[in-house]
Amino acid sequence: MTDQLPGVPQILEPLVTRVLANNPSPFTDTGTQTHLVGTTDLAVIDPGPDDPAHVAALVGAIGARPVTAIVVTHTHRDHSPASRALQAATGAPIVGCAPLALDDHGPRADASFDTDYVPDRILEEGDSVAGHGWTLAALATPGHTSNHLAFALPESGALFSGDHVMGWSTTIVSPPDGEMAAYMASLAKLQERDDRIYYPAHGDRVDRPQRLVRGLIGHRKQREGQILRLLADRPQTIPAMVELMYAGIDRRLWPAAERSVLAHLIDLATRGSVVGQGGEWRTT
């Protein structure tokens, strides 16, 4: 990723400025990236974690310009909590995904849901917010979470992909709210589009988005194939499968990998390919 200091605005293109929050982790890369869209008036996409320093950096980057909307892709705690403080500072409405307060028992402290998120307006597929020279059109992209939205900027051909497509890693799909079938359908939906560039909430921009999306679909199909091959040999527990499938990655990520393997297994079970019993899974 291009070097960027937390709190320092970085202009990505005439309509888009990025401000990095100081919340790096094995699950957020260098941190959550908030995007300011517009020139004379602004939208703020994914204001980030509850961090006064990050909010102050956003207020400084905004300056005297009015904020038309504070836009939220989904309600994990590294994305939406700063919306309240930013609203208090700017008076802007909070718009975007629907509220969702679900304990998914996942391994990521940063990925627990923001239970205090209350939008002034819920956006659905095809809804939009607009300002001087810019429009943000909502795209429903469930999978990482059931309430996840991406936002297209037709004036420049950019897409703000939130956590659905990231610039540094595949996203975690953690049941019960994360759903593999929905995630794959959302990837297929994006593959049909012709967006010029993606600006994700974590990792660098994606300059060849169709190629990356195609690769993400292929990666998930590979993982599914691995699972089926392992279960064809003998019944397996999820931790045993993860130890074999993810041997080369940081062990701190294994609990998250277990959630994604579970999501694959639930999808395969729905299709009648596997069955789970007593903590073990086998092919049907």
C-alpha cells in the first residue's frame, strides 16, 4: 500500500480524498480509510472507529465546507462509531446501511457490531445521495455482513467497496450474519459492472477491479474445493481443516479462517454436499 500517515489527508483524484485512522491490526491492515467525496460540499464515507484524534483529523480535512452526508457501508466498530461525533461537529445526517446489532461470536474485536448506530436515512439498492458535482449510488453487497452497501461515484467511475472487496486481503465471512452464498452473489454482481477503480476501506486502491473480483471468486471456489477434498478422505473438524488449509498464514488469523471455513460449510450443507454432526463434517 502507498505509504500514508494516520490523520493526514491524501488526495486520490479530484473528487476523492482519503484519511487513514490509526487502528492498524492483523484484520484492518494499516487501519480504516475514511473517504471524503466532493469539492465544495462533501460526503464522508465510513467515518471510522470511535477515536477523537481521527474525528479531529476529519474535521480538519473538511474545513469550512458543508457536509451533505455521513455515509456508512456497514456497522462494524471500525467503520461507523465516529459517525456520531462527526455529526455533532458538522450537523450532517448519517445515511447508509440499516442498523444491525448482532453478536456473531467472531474472533475480531474490531468486527463486533456498533449497537449505537442510528441512521437518519437508510439507503437501499438504487438510492443515492448527491452534492455539487458528485453522486453516491448505493449497491447492496451483502456477504461480509447482511447490511453491507457499496457506493458508486458515476462522475469518476469509482466504487467505494467498504469491506466487501479490500485492497490487501480477502474479507472475512463470519456466520451467522456473514453468508458465503450472499458474498459470492455480491461478487458476481460487481463483476458485471465496469467500474474504473475501487477505493476500499482497508488496503490500497484497486486499479483493475474486474481482475481482482474474478480472482476473489476463483479463490473462494478453490477453498470450497479444498474443503470437499479434505472431507472426501475422512470426516474433519473445522480447526483440523484450517491447520491444513491455512498452514502458511499468521496463526493469529486462524480463528478468522475458521469462521470463513464455517461459512463455506454452511453453504455446502445448504446445497446438500456436506453434513455436520458432533463438531465433525463429512460429505454426503
